[in-house]
Amino acid sequence: MGEADRLGREFLTWLWRVSEERGGSVFVPESGDVSIVFQKRVILESGEGDYTETVSCQGFHATLEEGKAALRQGKKVREARILMGLGDHEWEFTFKADQFQFQSVRPPKTFGRSEDEDDLEGRVLERISLMEEPKKVMERLFTEFLRRRLDPAWISEEIPKLERWASS
């Protein structure tokens, strides 16, 4: 596992904690408060190669004690199913930390069906625009994570917060 993979997993683990800290609301620079809820599936992993240990938490409540127990054992979140809400829109997607990759993105519902070609073109353009929003939000969150991660206070402030959260 490379340094980028480790950083991606630290990011997703940090995001899980931060999202639960404010009841699913996360402040995102340039976006404001965004709803981030880890749900249905969280995969945690530690080690490399033959020494990899994986824990998969599935179900409607991804905050399972099994996941937090895995965190206490040093595992980090490799992959999670996330429900993101911004304004009147919601997206659901799987986020893979190692490659900063989105998978199975369910975009927000848009306006009803119409036979008007101009309206159809507008709806297609709107959906394309809506598909970019979760990427922008996650990039802004990652930038915020990096700002905190590179701060010397990471060890004295953020790590104890993670440990307390995982033990709660």
C-alpha cells in the first residue's frame, strides 16, 4: 500500500468521524453545511499483501460497533457507501479511498419527463452538472483534511478525537 492509499484511508476515516460529530452535517469550504452519512456498507482494512485484514460492515446502520472496534485495532476505512445532501439534492455513491474513486453514483431526482427536445437537452445538461457536485464537495473536503493533517496539531488534537469517537 502506497502513501497515497494510506492518506486516502485516513481521509475517509476522518470524514466518517467528522460526519458523526455534528449528526451528519459537515462544514465544507465554498459549499457550506453538507449532509454526509455513511450508510449500508463500510469496509475497513489494515496491513498489506498476505498480511491484509479486512472488516466489512453492511446494513442500514454503518456505524456498527464492529466498525469502530476495527478502528480501535488500527484499521482505516478503505471504502464506504455515502449519502450526501446539499441544498435540495441528494446523491448516493460508493467512495473508494485508495483511488479517490466514485462508484455506483445515484444522482438526485430531477424534473419529470417531457417530450420537448429543448427541455430534454436542458435536463441532460442539468444531470451532468449535478454529477459533478459530489466530486467538488469531496475534493473540498480532502483539501480541508490535508490542511488539518499537515498541521502539527494533528497528533495532539485530531488523533485523540478519533480515538475518543472510536471508543464511544
